[in-house]
Amino acid sequence: MTVTRKAYRAAILHSIADPAEVGVQASHEYFEDGLLVIDQGRINAVGHASELLPTLAADIEVVHYQDALITPGFIDTHIHFPQTGMIGSYGEQLLDWLNTYTFPCERQFADKAHADQVAKLFIDELLRNGTTTALVFGSVHPESVNALFEQAERLDLRLIAGKVMMDRNAPDYLTDTAESGYRDSKALIERWHGKGRLHYAVTPRFAPTSTPEQLAAAGRLLKEHPGVYLHTHLSENLKEIDWVKQLFPERSGYLDVYDDFELLGERSVFAHGVHLCDQECQRLAETGSAVAFCPTSNLFLGSGLFNLPQAERFKVNVGLGTDVGAGTSFSLLNTLNEAYKVMQLQGAPLHPFKSLYLATLGGARALRLDDRIGSLRPGNDADFVVLDYKATPLLDYRLQQSTSIEETLFVLATLGDDRTVRETFAAGRSVHRR
């Protein structure tokens, strides 16, 4: 008989609430010498090792990590799988960057063999960086989404993805039509949504590249398939916002375009939201829609600084996104490093426990999956990472000076990267070991 129970001993830290709502001290649980008990791919118990060890059966294996911290797996709420090969492309802001780099790169994903090759590299990179769930843009080609889901299914990952819908203002080789975009998306939903731990996201690229007919078709897909996601871009760049005003002069603003086509809702995630007004934040909160905060790409493309305190004031759900390939790292630790700087420039320092929340439970709440992932609560999927305090000589030396878990967490988010991730687990199974 296969033994499904296993226990992992190390320092353990996880978010249990948003620090903005309950205060810093009530937002997390920390066990300096902790134990995480896994059974059949789910978390069975978490707590102090001294209390849990005596309750274990004699035959349960206990893996003890020295100089390490266990946290929930990281959750990336906005990333582009087909842009893996163009990460770190020089010198443009959003609209020129799309035409110069993105569209030619995405053209290659009509070839299933190419999509398969990149899907493997992409998933490997996520896991190497401790990311166990991601909300992912495919390309316009169904082949790209099939390749990605096939790779995720093999590893039993919780992944959300969708085919881009784009029927105007893009090269002919990358456009679909309102009808073909609807039809292809519907077929992918029927094949993949709810299969294992996979979910589908209806994915119009952004308002300027979809006709009103296509946005209406996206809204129809959401109505016909309750439980699927909506994933698109919103208010990233000032020129983009002006373009939306020209294309939809009858609407009061960028968010109102999506609202008019009934694309806001509890599983709608809007990437960026750098330039939102109070009324738009209010509307996002009213509809339960979420924003993906993508600091690395916002800095890289010169788009602006996301106003996290404004989102908190209106109680908008916010997750963290790497936004590869405009983002320059798959690492959510690296992304938190950039998020801290974005907030410093606005005079609102990002607390280490808020960082932890954004990368884990905040992302899970943005995706409406906090009953399954994002914390180490018993009953949740056993998606977790082991962070190595001695990953680099500098990290090791710096952490020797740390006097609290708060300081340790901040140092990990400031100096950490893929090397810090010692092991990644999905549904209780090791899927990456450094």
C-alpha cells in the first residue's frame, strides 16, 4: 500500500489574513520549529513540531530541513507564456513594444512542437522559482493553450490559462475573428476547464485589439460557462488609455468598456491598473473583480506606479504578477523586491507580511481559490515551497544578523531569487528540487 502521509519539519510561515484589514501581527502564523503534515496531496495539519510529532504514527516519514523556511507556494496572477523567448527586450514602451517584439514572438506558437518546447521550459521556470499556481496568457493559437495545459496536467499543477482573443489592431498572422475566437475558446473550455486542477480563462488581450463583437462574445462565454475566469489588461499605459478613449468614445473610461460587455465579476482579473480613478476602484470592488500588481514590468516599460493604498482603501482584491516577458524575472521574490521600491517611491513602504500576503493568500483571493491554495490551512492543497536561508553566501551572512522573522522575510524578498527555492511541492509531490 502506498504511504500517502508525510511530514516536513522546518520554520513555517503563512498568511491567514490581509495585514491591511487585520493589522500586521494578526495576519500570519509562524512556527519557529514547525511541522507540516501532508496526506493524499492535502495539508492534514500544521503547527509546532513539539505538539504534532507525538501525534504521528511511528511509520510516518519526517523530512527535516535545516536553515529553511516553508511557506505556501507562490501565486502569479499575470504572466505571458508565449513571451518567454523575448524576456529582456530593449527600449520600448507598451504599444511599440507589442509591435516590435511581442507579436513576432507569439507568431511562432501556431507550431505545436514549438509550443510544447516552450511550455516545458515555462513550467520548469515557474517551479524553479517556487510558483505553484499561475494565471497565464496563451497566444491567439489554441495550440499554445493545449501545450501549456498538457504540461501542467502531467505535474498535477493548479493552473489557469486561456487563448488570446484578438480580432483587430494586430498583424493578420495573429488575429482571429469574433466567431472563431468564441468557437476556439469554447472548445478549449470544454476540453480543459475543471480537468484535474486546471481552469480556463477567457482572454481578450485588451480592449484595443478586440472589436465590440468580440468583447460581446467574451461576455457570452462567461455566461455560458459559470466558473471560468476573465483575464485581460487594464490602464497600464497612458497612451493605451488615450487609444481606448478614441476607440470607445461612448464609454466613460477604460474599465467602463469592459463593464459594458459584462466582463467584470468575481473571477475577473485585470492586469496592471496603474492609472485607476476612485470610481473605477469602487466598481472593481463592487463586482468582486481583482487587479494583478505587476511592479517589474511597470518599471521596465515605464508605465507608472501602482497605487496599492488606493486599492486597499476600496478593498479591491490584489494579487502579484511577474508579467513575463515585460517583467524580467519569473521569481515572485524578485517581483516583491521591485514592489517594495514602487511603494517607496510613493511614500508607502510595503511591509514584509503584506509582501507575503500578496505573493500567496492575496493571489489566492484574487483568483477565488483561497479555499484551496494560498495558505497552509488544513484541507488546502499541499502546494508549498522550501526557502533556503543559505542559498547564497550573502544571503547566509545577512540572515545571521536577523533578529526576527519579519526581518528574515524582508531579506528573503530583497535578496532572494530562484536560488533561494530549495524545493517546490505541488499537491504534496516534489516537482522541483534544487
